[in-house]
Amino acid sequence: MEQFFIPLLLSFLAGISTAIGSMIAFSVKKFKASYIVLILGFSVGVMIFISFAEFLRTSITNIGFFYANIGFFIGVVSIFLLDSLIPHVYKEEKSGNKNILEKEKRSCKLKKTCILLTLGITIHNFPEGIAVLFSTLSDINLGIMVAIAIAIHNIPEGISISVPIYYATKNKGKAFLYSFLSGIAEPIGAVLALLVLYPFISQFILNFMFAVVAGIMVFISFDELLPTCFKYKESHLSILGLFIGMFVMSLGLYISG
């Protein structure tokens, strides 16, 4: 079991860096609408850049264009079906107050967006945990570099999760918990890989999973995050946030790689 301790520890440390992002987000005392738009745009930039520049690119390199893109569109279709199953429930207009109704609709939409955002990042953290595990088992130095890279981009992911959830619920504890749990998916993925997948997993399966995750994250970005941003007056800030997110992720990957 000693040979598995360091891989599991690295996956745990990389995963909980989402909590660091959450704490950074809470250092700002009061969030305005412009902040949430900027952060949601930042989330889009983070997820799209990771999807195309890291996950899909790596998958294409290792298993080929055809299989990687099959995995990508499986991810798109799967999250589309999941999104279709999530009820779009808004309270009926009974009082005749359109402003109240619109506020309720926007709050419900934001909560649904937060659920899908957290789900998408949590799902993609599972194969990241597996990646840390197997890279460390093959070469501890490689495993450390992979863990550092994942930890760096998990920090903005923690911000991306905690801020929208706090804005929708006004509950810092819930926002921090969601952010923390999304990161815990990485060591859980590593443990499951040891218990279930270790005898069967291959480089093909692992890289196929990365392509699937890329499809999930791209769908969430375009179907949920950006449309939510455009409902606010400061929607132009979402595009600024998008490119800031891409820049931060590219810088983080460059430094760690």
C-alpha cells in the first residue's frame, strides 16, 4: 500500500486547491452584478480553454482525431440529455408584478446554472484524479508536475464555482462546500481507479475520458454560462472575463509545464 500513498496524496492536494479558490473569492466582501458577470465569463474562459487546449488536444495526440472527437460529442450529447431532464421550474405569475417574476426566474436560472457548472467541473475532476494516480505510479516526478498543473487550474475553478453559488444562495458555507466537494472528486476518482479500474484501465480509455469531459464542459459553457451572463446589463464584461480566464489558464499551464 505504501506505493499508493503518494499518488493518492498528490491527487488529494491537487483536488482541494478548489477550496483555495473559494477562499480567495470570499476575500471580496460584497459582490455586485458586474462581479458575477465577470466571474461567469471567467468560468467560460477557463472551461473552454481547458477543454480544447488541454483535454481534447491531449486526447487527439494519444488516441487519434477520430476517437477523440467521438468522445467529445458523446460528452456533448450526454450533458444535453442531462440538461433536458433538469426541470425548468419557475413560479407562476400570480401577483401581476413582472419585476418580481423576472427576479425569480433569473434566480432559478442562476441556481440551475450553478448546479451544471459544479457538475461539469466535478465530472472532469474524476479523470484528473486518475491521471495524477497513474502518472505518479509510472514516474513520481511526472506525477508531481501533473498534480501541480491540476492544482494551478483548480484554483480559478474554485472561484468559478463558489462565487455564482454564493450569489444565488447568499450562503458562504454552501458555496465553499460545493467548491470543496468538486475538488474531492479527484482523490475519489483516484481511489475508484485503484479499486475498480486499475486492472483494466488503459491509456486509450483515459484519453477517451478526457475527450468526453471536454465535450461536457464546452456544452455547459455555451448553453448555460454565457446565456446567463447576457441576461444582465453588464453582459459585455462576460467577454472580458472569458479572455481573462483563458489567459490565466494558459499562463498556469505554461508555468507548470
